[in-house]
Amino acid sequence: MNNIIVSFPDGKKEEFSKGITALEIAEKIGPRLAMAAVATKVNGVLVDLSHKITEDSQLQIITGKDKEGLEVIRHSAAHLFAQALLRIYPDSKLTIGPVVEDGFYYDINSERTFSPNDFPGIELEMEKIVREDLPVYREEISKHDALKLFANNPFKVEMINELPEHEKISMYKQGEFFDLCRGPHVPRTSRLKAVKLSKVAGAYWRADVKNAQLQRIYGLAFVEKKDLDAHLKLIEEAEKRDHRKIGKEQGLFVFSDLVGPGLPLWTPKGTLLRNLLDDYIWSLRSAKGYSKVCIPHLTKKELYETSGHWQKYQDDLFKTVSREGHMFALKPMNCPHHTQIFGSEIRSYREMPHRYSETTMCYRDEQSGELSGLSRVRGFTQDDAHVFCRQIQIKEEFLKIWDIVDKFYSTFGYTLKVRLSLHDPKNMEKYLGSPERWNFSEDMLREIASERGGEYFEAKGEAAFYGPKIDFMSKDSLGREWQVATIQLDMNMPERFDLYCINESGEKERVVMIHAAIMGSIERFLSILIEHIAGRFPLWLSPVQIKLLPIADRHVDYCKELGTEMAKHGIRVEIDERTESTPKKVRDAQLMNVPLMITIGDKEIENHTLAVRTLDGKVKFGVVKEDFIHKIVDLVKNKSLTFDI
């Protein structure tokens, strides 16, 4: 039989000649589809458009509008960059070039130290390759031939040698360029219309500091130039909002070369921010029956061997050996310590659950190239909580924590999306516990999420190694999505530490453990919040709530009296006593994102009134002092996100 039946997503079926390619089918459907197509799915498998269809199949033409299509474009853009790089710097050794969010990167071994100054020349060569309209095609070769082809690249040789002896190895070619790759790729280089290089970073071969140090060049890739231009504008806005820039301008935190990278130092203003956030979460937790605990920053390695963290994360720990030869580690998390508090005495079912809360520093030996402001640090502060409860109490405790999450994030105007982070049953070696325990835990989370109402989605492979999670996702004002709070169900650590209560029958009953982080890391939360609000903290959270601006020297004493009175009501006030003009004082206060400015002159002193200016430029004269103070106190108490003078 020389014909095959192809079924399309809309349910239509059509007969074609056996051996027809997906691109040829797209051309028969219409030239616009053929021009937009970048890959295809045959029976659910993503392949090149050149793939020949030899049997009855389900077919979906993939364009750049599809998520998979955009990834194909970005993967192909990595090869476009690599080809241009080798044309200009032929002694460079390519390693890997995967797709990442918004584009790609390629890790390169080269004697040349690359910088953004090299980008224009490489981009010109990339544009030339696009104009050459080179066909992109796939070949399969033997391991023996692959080793010969890449004999001058030790990184590729290492990867090839790890493959089974008789496995066919796929590679892609375009013009003189070739590289190992699973694909798929766009059919021609002319399809790559919007590619731009973005930055250079350091990396280690296979993320191991013992291996060769490489240079990682990142690029952006989109379907159309207008999409790239829009993204570049977004990057420009993100740079203005960069929490490192704003943190320095507002004097919130600093980094010191003597202290070390990834170890932020908090100024009085920054510390005030941290404490206000932590106090707020504690007020929400204490209302739900939590108690504060306190643990040391060190532990013997045996604690983490029992919990399972040592076997999985020992390379990420800061370790030290005592004079007596005992191995200790700086704690990277708090849960194993908290198990020892609960397990220190026999617990009755009558006193369950136990809810422990602690805000404390943790430490992880992150690689230097992965550090990024407050977003990724070596010393971070967790607003951590652990609930030890019976199985019949799981749902109630989860919902209590969910209440706290909703209340906290609504204060900042965040809209939350719920993700159930589940285990990957195909990789059980990554997790503690049996499949049965995991299935029970995950069914419980589905039940809780359904009962809570609202939509949620599931993500396999995103679970913690000890249990599944309910993760809360939110987009910031730039449209970037972040995982914020998390609630995790852990039935494995109580088993490993033999944690139990005595039930109604006088028997031991295994308890479960719930991990709950509202901010997670205070540092990371503040990096997200600062960029979300561009450093314009709400009135209740702003380190300086009001700036008093005396118009002349004779008005300074009154400003001091006013500042003292406001401080008695808990209002945070600063006085600008500089001999500068009032417009300059106002401008400087605005640059520091102070929510309110009050100018004081002869008229205000005479009438006992205030001239109040907001950060967005609204001005109101003749404000009664007592009414104003009362209003500010009320706004702060209610943690109002916005206000009107």
C-alpha cells in the first residue's frame, strides 16, 4: 500500500503518499503554515519537519506560537550562535548549548576572554548565516565515527564515550557547522529572525568546580523581532528595578569582599524591613497556635545522615571538623533540628499537633557563578515552621497555613496560582519512602486543594525528596513568575526519626510532619518584592514613612518637635536639615521612595497644619496635624497597600 492516513488535531483525516514529509504536508495545507512551521509532532513525538511519515499517524504542525516551537527556535538559535562563533574564533571548543528561559546559552572553552564588546561582531556573522538560508538537517552516525569527528574536542569525546557502544548518535549540520544534538531544529537558518546575545558568565564543565572553567554566553531568541524588542524593553525596565541597585540607593544592604560573596550585610533600614516582615508573619502564625523555638547553627553530620540530607546534599554543605575530630555542618535547613525537639519526650494525642516556628539563618555552599544579589546567596534567613500532627489532622493544619499564605500575599496585592509539586514515579531513586506512601501523600494534597477551591495544576518531578508540596506561584509587575510560599507534607522524616504520639488506645502512632515557609527566604522574598514595587514600599513597611522638610533654618526646631510627636505614635520620620532648596529636598526624598513628604514653613507653624506631598506628586495644604497622625496610624495598622491624603 503506497498511501497513508494522516489525522490532524481538529479531527480531520487526509490521505497522502507514503514517505511524505511533515513539511510537504504543511505546504499542501497552505504556504503561510509552511512558512510558520518549525517542527512537527508525529504520534505525540516532536520531530523535524523533514521527518518522513511511513504509516498512518496523528500529525500536528508546530509553529513558533506553540511552546515546543519556541523551544525549537531557541535551540536552533544556539547552533546559529555556535556556527558564527567558530567562524570568527575557530579555536574555541563548544561543550553544551541548552535552551533556557527566553533563549539559550552555550558553554565554551577558549583562550580568549569574551565580553559583551565581542557581541556585535558575532551578531553580524549570525545575521550573515541567516541570510545564507542554510538548510538544517539531521544525521545519525556510529559512536566510532562520532569519536573521529570530534577528536579535537575533549568535552564532546567525554560525552560520546558515556553512550552505549552500538547506539546511533544524532547530529545536526548547517553549512560547515555540525554538532551533537537530539533536535529537532528549524528546517533553515532563515527562520531565525530575532536572536541577540545578552551576557557572559562563568561556568564549570558539568557544574563541578574540579573541572575546567568555561565561559557561558547567553542569548535571547524569539519568533519575531517585535517580540525580541518587547523583551529588551522588559529587560531595560527590570534593570531599573534591579533589587541590587535599589538596595544600594536606599541603603538597605551591602556586600563586602572581606566577608565574602553571597553573604549580605543588612543596614539599620534593611534590618527594619526584615523585622517588620517577620513580625507580620509571626502575628499570623501565633494566631494559629504556633510556638517559637530556637536551634543552633551547627550540627553533627549524623543528624543529616539520619534525615537523608547528607547523602543527597553533602556537597552543598559548609563543613567543619572539631579539635576532637567530629564532623559538623552549618545547617542548610531547620527541619531535622526541629524533629529533635518534638522527639525529646513522649507526646500524647491530646497535645497534638505541635507547631514550631523559627526565623533563622541557613547556609549553603553555592557556587560563585550561581550567586545573584539577594536572589541566590550563601547565607539566607528562613521564616520556617514545622507542624507535627496526626494523619487525621493533616487537612486542618494545611488549611490553616493556607490562610496565612493568602493573608500575607494579599497584603502586597499578589495573585497566587497553586502548583501541586509531585514526585516522578519513573525516578524513585531520587526520593525517600515507598511509592505507596507517596501516592497517599499526593492524594491527600489533591483533596486539600480541591476542598480549598480554585484551580491548581500538577507538576511531576517538582516534589522535595522527602514529600510532595503545595507551591504558590505568582507573577510580578513585569510578568515574571516566581514560586513564593510552600507547604510540604512529609511522611518520611518522622519515620526515619521514629516520631510518634501515644493514641487513644495507648499505642504508638506515627505522626506526620508539615513544612511551611511563607516568605521562604527573606532575602529572596525581598529581592522579588523590591523589583515588583520598584522600591516603593507600602507605607506600613517603608523604613522611612515621612520626610519632614523645613523650608528654612528657623523651621527646623518645629520639625523636630513634630518628629518627636509622630515617633511617639510609632511613625518613622526623618528630618532633612540640609541648607538645600525645598524642590531639591522633595526630589531627593522622591528618589529614596519615601511615601510622604511634609514641608514646614511659617504658615504651617502659625496654623498648626501640614503641607503633605505623596510620592506620586499629589499635594494637600492645610492638613490638620492630629487628623493626619490618626490617619497614618490607622493606615499602618491595617497594612494598607494604597492610600489617599
